[in-house]
Amino acid sequence: MDNDNSMTLMVNGQHYNIECNKKMPLLWVLRDILELNGTKYSCGIGACGACTVHLDGQPVRSCSINVDSILDKEITTIEGLSKNAELDVVQQAWLKEDVPQCGYCQSGQIMSAAWLLKTNKDPSDKDIDEAMSGNLCRCGTYLRIRKAIENAASSMQ
Amino acid sequence: MKRRDFFKTTSLAGGGLLISTFIPLSCNVPAEQSVSWEPNFFLRIDTNNKITFICSRTELGQGTSTGLAMIVADELLIDLENLSIEFADGALEKYGDFQDTGGSNGIRLLWNPLREAMAVTREIFIMAAAQIWDMEPKDCYSEQGLVYDKSNDRKATYASLIYLAKTLPAPFEVKLRNASEYKYIGKPVIGKRIKTIVQGKYPYGIDVKLPNLVYAAIERCPVWEGKLVSFNDKKAREFPGVIDVMEVPSTEIQTSDFKGGVRPGVAILANNTWVALEAKKLLNVNWDLGPFAEKSDSDVEKELKEQLKKPKTIHSDFNNASELLKASNKKIVATYVSSYQANACMEPLNATAYHRGNIIEIWAGSQGPAMFRERIHELTGLPEAAIISHNLPSGGGFGRRFHSDYVEEAVLISQKIRLPVKVTWSREDTITTSKYHPFCVDSWEASFDKNNKIMAIGYQGTVSNTNGYRPYPYSLPMVHFNRLTENSGRLLPRSSWRSVFAHPWILSLECFIDELAATQKMDALSFRFELLKEAKVIEQLMEVWVGDNLYPKKLLRTLESVQKKSNWGNSGDGIFQGVACASYNTSYCSLVFDISLVDDMIKIHKATAVVDCGLIINPSKVKAQIEGSIIWGLTAALKSGITVKKGRVVQSNFHDYNLLRIDETPTIQVCLLESSDAPSGAGEVAVPVVAPALLNAIYAATGKRIRKLPVQNHAF
């Protein structure tokens, strides 16, 4: 690869020097190059939410963002969600409510929920619907996702 | 060896056979103290007191690995916290039919052998301690991974007893623990895997990394039974990161359609997944689209319905139904149609294989690690002993990962390059060129006497026979006629799909029962009560997989309970209810939907489910399975389904093969009935009742009988 493909990424507070096609979606950079496998591939078109990460704190579908468009941004993945404790408050709520079944979509679910709770300390049912309806779950864990968000919200108050 | 024969042998011998395989016959030489001990194929104990449950079943999200670990902990008398879980490689010779995971049998079939294996191990440790302490085993007991001397405070860890334990013979008889002594079974347990999942660290097949790994994506023939003519890969090869492009030969679908069925294709080999998926789009492939190039699902519907007009033959006849059907000209007929469905597991199909010439290693999330190993032996000619089939957790399976084609592809490519290859299916691949729940046409008829009393009912449709997985529980005489099949083979290859043929069977049966209730001017629930109260126990043990007969009284108990829980008949103004009930193997479920009409659109408010699945191991996981099954069933009833035009699947991704979302999910109340019967499985029983309960509620609300799935537009 020529030097034009060298880039520096900021993921979970750490700088990574990478070399790859500049049009490579962030998802595949995370998974195949940085080996941060917690972010999942499922649809590739931003229609399921399994690949959700935070870009400067905002939830985005990492399958649909070219890596060279976000070099100046701070990326947070599921691996970097918990800043201090072993588990973030959302992850703790997910554990307490026994949310995951197969678990494959849950990184994306948790990243969407974490953003919701950061911006809305007391989300209504409708707020939860709006924030979470872009995240699909084939196992059908939606009822427990809702409960876990409510649980996390009350533990944050 | 036929899989079924193996099952028969092991089930007769129980855990004892599995145990004795590992007990050395000569006990003269104590083994090295540093070596761990595998007293049976499910357990390894290390000298540092690490105890590992080797889970033969696949973890697909149903929680089987946690449930089985609870059983191990309760019978071996150890702390669940201290029990590690590993997944066993595919091994028919070790696990027989206790490995490949389907039919909601994960826990049910292991319930006895696993407990026996653990009880034997526990007793051997007691015997070992007694021998060291020079006392009788009856004067010792075990608790939390330790053996105690009853008379004083002497104790020994299991691990410290290994060196002697492994020389001792298994006792002839062991006593299993009583239900009242269980510490874990029956209580909600959140397994260790959940903590790993919420941290994004659970290892799925798609996460496999190996030195020198080659990433592959395959362009497959878009029409089933088509062939590869030629391809131009010039542009694809120019894409940076592409290593090679090669043909993937098709494999013939086998009589057991779990094996074979690799479509002809062209594989891109690349240095990462994205390059492979992108370069695939640059291929120019010339296909011979074969016999189905002009065929659509509407043609399948037409030809199946045409067959309904032909003379019927009887497959099975219950209570002289065929004669009773003929005895009257007063009849009604109702024909139900349900669409193709894709499994659409959130983790797209993928498999990694490394064919080293004399050894093949496979890493895949699969429901059939043992069957796949057998299949790769058939495909390559290498002995099964040279094939290592690692079983990783799956991001959903729902039946699709019981079909080996995606693993065969990885082996076929690796065979050519002798490097480890990971084949990843794009989402589009999983929707357009996969295997599918079949298109079904299912027709019921009933005859009435001159007083309008129902004499008998008859079924003809795409379900081949009545059995434990597509049961008939009622006292009303019923005849099952010859099956409807597609002319010149299936338009799309078949996949198992959560609840399999129970979905069309129960859809049509439970909607038709509702139609019959209306002819008798009876309440839908009371009508079912009548038909179940008189029903006799139904033999269904003819299939080895089926664990028990069908007890209509058990189904009745779930119906009576759902009547109360759903507040049947008193649900309030503007709320309409529909009910359906079914058994599935040896589990039973009744379901009621509460719906309303808002601007002529249906709104689902609530689902109330009552389930009898025998002894409940882990109530949190059982409830999760019922909740998930109802959401699964609603997707099939209300969303797009798979349609086919000119041989090609029309849908391609989640934008047009949509799944139910959080904002569309109704309140779900699950009630699990107490039972001391053996655990009987919870992953599928609640799926087939969903569509009929919903359609029956729609009838209650609108007076319209919907007989085709999915329900289009939801407007009435």
C-alpha cells in the first residue's frame, strides 16, 4: 500500500496508525484491522443498528461511514463504553435484566441506549421507541431492552 | 452409522455407558497427579480445582449452556460460579444425538444422562475420599466441590482426589438428587456469558482470527438449480487487497436436506472482509439460470392449489374420519397460504476452514458440529477422525445453522489453497441466495350432519404427516390426506425455521378450529374445551426424537389458565381477542392476543401466553424464549415474507425484509405452569400459535377471515 493510505484514528481514547483503503467503512477497520470485534456486522446498509458506535458522543452506524471522513473525531465502541468501572450503568442494567439471548445485536443496542440516557435522564416509552427502533433483534429481546433502559435511568437518578 | 441407531444405543445405556468409556479397566497404577481428569465427556477437573463443563450443545441464545451448567452444578454439588463452560468439538462417537441442537431438545434429551454422569462422578469422589480416610463411603458426603467425613471435620477437594478417583470403577447404581435439594434448578440464573456479551467480548464465529487467514465472499447463482457458465473477474482482481478469484463448485442437496446444496458460485479471496464483499460486486458472472428461471411463488401457489382438486389418498385416518367426511354433502373448506421466510440471523452465516491436506479444522457457529463433521468427511474423503469441528456460539440459528452448505463452501475453497479461509455471507446473501422456510398451502375441510353437528375434518397440505411436531390433539375425527408437493422439486431450497412445519400446520388447524366454532355458534375457547375434554392420549412415540405421548389434558390446562390470565371475554370496550393452542413435541402452549382497530388498522395491545414445558430449569431463559417466539411469530404474520419472481428472491436486506421492531412489540405476559415432569423444551412451542391467535383476533374484530400470511398492509 502506498503512503496515501496511512491514517490515524482515535478509538476509545487511544491513537491507532492504520493503513487501508480510505473508503473502507469504519466497521471493518474496527473489526478486521484493529481487532475490536465487539462492533458487529449485520446488514451493511445502516438498517439494523448492530454496528452502532459513538462518534464524538453521537450514535452512528459504523458500516456506513468511510474511515477517512472521521479522522478528526473521537470514536467510542462497546469496548470503551465503561470509563472507570468494569461495567457501565447501561451494561449493568442489561446484565440485571438478563437482556441478551444470542447477544449479537446487543453491542449496538447498548450503544444506542447509552446515548439515549446521556441525553435524556428520564426517557418516556416514546423516547425509548424513537431511540431504539433502528436497532433490530431477531431473538426478540425488546421487552427486556425497554426494562433495562428504565432500570438504568432510575439508577442514574 | 445412522444417527438414530446411535441415539437408541446411548439412550438405553444412559450416562453409564458414557462414563465407563473413560474409566480405566486396570487400576493398578495411579496416574500422574498433574494430569486433569475427564470422568465423562461432559466434565474436566484440573488439579488446581478448576472444573469445566464441556457443553455438547450449541449456544444460539436460547440459554441451553447455562441451563445444562445448572444441572451439572446441582448434581455434582459444586458452585455454579466456579464452573467454567467450554463447547465440545463435533463428535458423534462421544455425544451421539446429544450434540446437534434442534427440535427444542437441547436440555430435554440430556436431562437424564447428564445428571447420571454427574452423580456417578460425585460418588466416585466420595469413594476415593473414603478409601484414603479408611472408612465407608456411606459415612462421607459431598458439598460445594468437597468431600466431608461425617464424623469429624476432615474434608478434601474433588481436585485433590483425582489421582485416586480416576483409578476407581463406577458404582453400579447412583442416587440422583431430589428436586427439593436443588440450589440452582428452578431459579432464574443469569449466566456468565451475559456479562461477556454486554462487554462485546463473546466470541462468535464471525470474529475468528487465524494466522494467514484469507477472507472470502461468494457471488452465488441467484436462481436455485442454476449453473455457472463463465465469469469475468478483471475488475474484481484490480480492486486493492484482492488475492485471488476462483470458482466454487456446487454440491448436490442430499436426501437429508441438512447436507449439501452449495450453490455454484465465484469466490473473491482477499486480505479483509470488506475487500472481499466489495470486489464481489465487481464480478461479471454469466449464469445458466436453469429450470426455475421463469418460475415465481405465485406459480408455486397455483400448482399446490391445483393438486387439491385431484383425487386424494389417505395418509392416516383417526376415528374413521375419511368415511365420516364422505357421509355428508354438507361441507366447508378453508385453505390457508403462508409465505416463504428467511431465518435472517443477526450474525450472517460464516465459517472458517483450514484444509491442510491430511487434516481439516473448522470453526463455525453451527447447530450441527457433529453432522457437519460427518458431511465434510463425505465431501472430502478424509476420515472423520481427521476433521476437527470447533463449535462456536452463534448469533442466532433458528434452524438455519442446521444446514451445512455454508461450512462446505469454506472447506471447498480451503481445499484449493491450503490456507485458512473465512467465508462471510453478506446480509444480501442471507436473504437472496440462502435456504428458506417453504411456501405452504394447507387446506382443511369439515363435514356436518343434518343437525349441523360436525362429523369429521380432513387435512391436505404441505405437511407430510401428523406427529409430535405437528400434532393433532382434538377428539374430533381427523383424516390426513396425501401431501402437496411442488412440481419438479422446490423452487427454493428448504431450511428449518423456528418451529419448522408446526407453523403452517397450527396456523391452518387453529384458524379452522375457530371457523368451526363459529359454525356451532360457540365461543372459540369453550369450543376447544369441548374438543379437548373428550380427547384421548395420543400416541406419538413412533419418532425417537419425541419424548412422550400427547396429553390433551395438559393442553387443556394451559387453555384454562390463559382464559383467566387474559381475562377472556371481558377484555374491555374496543378490545378483541383471539386464541390458539398447540403442543410441540412434549411442551404445551396457549396464547391470546388482545387487539383493537384504529383507523381500520389493527393495533396489537397484548399477548398472554401460558406454557407447560415440564420442570423449568431456568425461568428467566424460558420466559425469554416465549417472548422471543411471539415476536418471531409476529414478524412472520405481519412483515414482508420472502417472495420470488422469475426464480429470484425479491427482498435483499432489512429495508425490505423487515423484522418487528421495539415500537411494534406489544406487552407480553408469560405464565409458566408448574410441573414435575421432565423438562421438555421452550424454544419453539410458542411460535406456531402466534399467527392463528392473531388471525382469530382479527376475525373477532372485523368479521373477516384472513387466510394468507403475511397479513398485507394490516388494514381492514
